[in-house]
Amino acid sequence: MNKKEQQAQRAKQEDVVLNKVLWWIVGSVILEALLLLLNRVYVNYTASEIEFAYSLRGVFKVLAIVLPICFVVLAGLWLAARKSGKLVKLTGVLALIALILAVCAVIVRIFDVSGVKFLYIAVPVVAVLALIYYLYQREFFVSAVFCALGLLGIKLLPRVRGASLVGYAYAVALAVLLVAAVVLFRMMQKSQGKLTVKGAPVQVFPKGANYALLYVTCALVAVVAIAAVMMGALTLLYGVLVAWLLILAVYYTVRLM
């Protein structure tokens, strides 16, 4: 492959990435607009809109069942499409949309008003994580995901002191994820970024990945989580993780140059 062909292939790959980024931005903006509208009529409704707000609660009871079923069906169609090689992209996109809508419906159904407030903050965060995934190195994306989980933990983990089931469940889930991540990082560090999947090596991280930053991220998230349980949702804890994210952003941006 000559230099011109390499440049053409690289330009094509960049166009594909740009299209994916644009679709994530457009989808996030649409979903955020719908959530803000839902917040207006479902949370901050007026006296004349009480009946409509309560009817929406009934709608979400149905959607919390129907949408997960739609996702399962579409996921099955996507798997079948992968085997046949036809309509893979269409079924994959529809399955992803169904998954996102199903998660939103279930969260609103379970957590009601607080679920709506959580979602219209979570959607921009997920959009930013998607941009990081497509534009930056994979190790930065992983670190950003754990920092986002840590920021959410600062909000949820203080509930452990009140014997909240949500607080305990999140604490256990976060602990398991952090331990599993450290084990996987160690395995990939020994095999130059590769993991064995179905008997075949898969290159997850590049050979020159900085694992020290990944370990520091996990340790920092763990310390912040413990501090949140013991001292509550202090503003300082948010600042620590946000500052670390900014440091990582600068570091990985420089590495892209």
C-alpha cells in the first residue's frame, strides 16, 4: 500500500468516526430535549396538569416492560443479522436505541422524579464519554468511565449510612468493577495490551498504554468512594475527580499530537 492509499484509507476512517460522533451528538440533543420536556410535565407540572402527570406514570409502567422486550427482540435480530451479513448496521442501531429508551423508562419507573433528574444529567455525560471513546485512546475512555462512576458514587454512597439498598448495591457493584478492572489491567500489561477472547488474542489497549494512570484512577475512585461513605457528598470529592479528569484529558490530548 503506497502513501496515497494510506492517506485515503485514513481519511475514510476519520469520516466514519466523525459520522458516529455526529450521530451521538444529535441523538443526545434529541433525548435531552425530551427529558427536559418530561421534567417540565412530569416533575414541575402545574395544578392544571396533575391528571396528565399521573397518566404519564401509568404510561411509564407499560414502557418499563415493553421497551426492554423490544430491546431483547432487536438484539436477537442483530445477532441473526451478524450471522447472515445483512442489515447488521440497521438492526444494531435500532437495538441500541431500544436499549437507551428501555434504560430511561426503567429508571423513571423505579426512581420516579429523582430518576428524571438523574437522566437529564446522565445523558450529556454519556455523550461526552462516547466522544472520548471515538476521539481518544481507549485507556482514557476507561479512566473517564471510572471517574464518572466515582462522581455518581459521591451522590449515592452516603446512603449506605442510612441503610439504603441503592447505596449498598452501588457500593458492591463499584467495588467489584474496580477489582475486576485492576485484574484485567494487570493481565493486559503482561501481554502488551491483549486479552484472550474465545481462545484468540484481542488487542484491547495499545502496546504503549500507560497502566500507571489506570491504576491511579482506580485507586483514586476507591478512596473517593470510601470518603463519600464516611463523610458524605462533599464538594471537595467532586473536585478531586474532576481535576484528575482534566489532568488525564491534557495528558492524552498531548499524546494524540
